[in-house]
Amino acid sequence: MKKALFLSYFWPPSGKASLLQPLRLVSYLPDFQIIPTVVTVKEETFTEKDSSLLSLVPTDLRVIRTKSWEPFNLYRKFLGKSKDEKLFASETISNDNSSPAHKFSVWLRMNLFVPDARIGWYPYAVNEGSKLLARGKFDFIITNGPPHSTHLIGKTLSKAFKIPLISIFIDPWTDIAYYQGMKRSRITVALDNKFEKDVVTHASLLFFATPATRGNFIEKYPAFRNKMHVMYWGYDADAFKGINIAANQQFGYKTITHAGNIFDYQNPARFWQMISKRIAGGESYKICFIGSVSPMVKKSITEYGLDNVTEYLGFLPYKDMLQHIQNSDYLLVCATEKRHIPGKLFEYMHTGNPIIAFADENPDIEYLLNKTGSGRVYSYNESGNTFFDNFTAKPRYTKEALQFDRKVLTAQFAELLNQL
């Protein structure tokens, strides 16, 4: 058996969607002769909590929690929010809020915290990781980001103890979509680029959630292409056990659901306009949002007269979210750019419900939906009107969809680790 030190900032009871893939990865690694030890934070104050995810953590998994300095309490105080008031990712970087305090807080976030606002975990994680590595033998250090500061922690430990570093990139780093239109100083950008290059250069293996992201990194760092691989976000088939798969309930309307955070730059305004026209023509729809919704998206919902058919469910525990998307009639994806595949897309595909996606120049999403026969992609300049007239999704559990089960993806991941 080999041993891996696994660094992940987010961990249950955090309800952060991006922890689901690393959580299942470490759960399945022992099946492939790799025993992980997880280092994470004691408490993070930004995300909603989902205690139900604790049941997914293997009882024999060693999890070590450290302190971390987070800037979000200062952020709340600066904006006049109470210590316990929830923060929403889609609002913290929204351009719709023109208040000086908000604008200044965004500038601070984009320039003062490099590579991200979780850099305060660095000294605590390096200290704890050093103790573990000094006391016992580990074969790998695996880092999961964002936050990409986790990769810096892994690089520091890897160099100090001469242990291979494996870095998993769920999202791009230096040119992630929400940096577009943001004011970042030249010094900040240069430092961020240096950090990214240092990790890419040092890591033994690099995994990316989409082929386009891997291609982008190959363009930037062609000398390291052979150690770059794709590991899709995937879905957890076991999580769907116990989910009611009854036929969609008939309430006299069709439910359209978007699960996950949706930002200003992901607003399909023409889609809302089209739904409004269909309702005016006598059809009945209900729009549901699970997760945080940006101010600009809410404004469009209001502008097109959809408030009375829209429900903002906010954060839902994972099982409740799966149950809701399973019993929806249509599932909505709003991708950012060509390197972005929302994690919920894979869980959507597993439901067998029709998926309508909006994305500009995103061949990866188009490939996945066409391959599994589960949906269609439209540009943000289109309304998607034809989707409701002539699209029928393929049944669940097709051979094409089953390959994205996280057990299958973990097997592929472990095989590459064992070849090191």
C-alpha cells in the first residue's frame, strides 16, 4: 500500500460543491492501494454548511484540521454586515453593486490576496504537513484547487521532503473567468503568474477538469505537456441511491432548474425573454435556482416579468439538491467560457433529464452533451427556443454516461500515480 498526503481547503461539513470530487476521490483511492491522509481547515466561514456530507467521509480516513486566517470577517465588517451574515460568491464580485465600499473590497480581493483569499492557510498547513511528513513515510502529496494557494502549500512541502507533487486544477488559475473586467495591478498579475509557473514546473503530475483547460496550460507550458492529464469532475453514482426516480410530477407546469452559483457574466437574458413569451402564449413554467444568484440575473428575471414563476431555493443539502434536479423537467447550465464545464453538468447527465446549456465557444460541453445525448448548447446570443420543441434526452445509465462515474475516474487517476 502507498500513502498520500491530500491537501484540500474545503471539507465537510462545508457545503462547497467543489469538495465533492476530492471527497469521493479519497474515498475510493484505498480500492487502488493508496491510503490518503487529509489535511484541511478547522473552520471556514464563507460557505454554507451541509452536515449530511459528513456521512460520506470514510470512518477510517485520517483527517487533520488546522487553523487558517480568513479575511471574510474583515470583509463583512467593512461592508457593515454582521459577523454571522452569509456571503454569496455571486454577489461579492458583482459589477451591479456600484457602492464605493463594494468596489474597494473587490479591488482589495483582486490585488492584495495572491493567489487567492485563502492564502492565510499557507503557514498553518505547511507547519502541520511538515510534522506529518517528518514522522511518517508518504509516497505522494496531492493538492486540490481552487483555492490555488493549496498548490503552493503542496509545492513547498514537496520540495522540502522530496516527495512527488500531484496537483488537481478544478478551475483555471491566473486567467480564471471572473478576473475579466477586474482591475489587477501589474505586480499582482506577475506574482500570480510566477506562482502558477512554479507549481506547473515542479509538479510530477497535473490534472485538469476539462480538455480545454489542459490545452490552455499546454500552450503556456509546452515542455510539460506529458505530465498534464484530464480528470473530469464526474458524478457519484452511489450518491443517487435512495433518490426518488419517479416520473416528473405534473403540477400543470414544467420546472426549469439551475443548480450552482450563477454570476452576472452567466446571465442568459434572451432565454428569460423567450420563457416569458412562451408563458404569455399560454405555456406554464416554473424556474428554480439552487445556490446563490447574482443581482444582474435577478434583475433580468424581474425585467421579463418572471418573478411570480421563479423560486430562489438558496443552498440545499446535497441529497436534497439531487432529488430536486432528478424531479425537474429541464436542467439549465450557464457556462463561463470555453474551458468551463460546470460540475453539476455531470450530475445533470446522470438524471436523464433534458439539459439546455448556454456557452460561447465551448466545445467540451458540446462534446459531452452530444456524446451522452443529454442536451444541447446555445450561445448567449440565442434564446434556445427550439430546444423545447424538438429535443428528447436519452435514457439514464447509457454506456457513454457511466464512464464519468467517479469510481471509474479514480481508477484512472490511481493508475497514473502508481506509474510514478
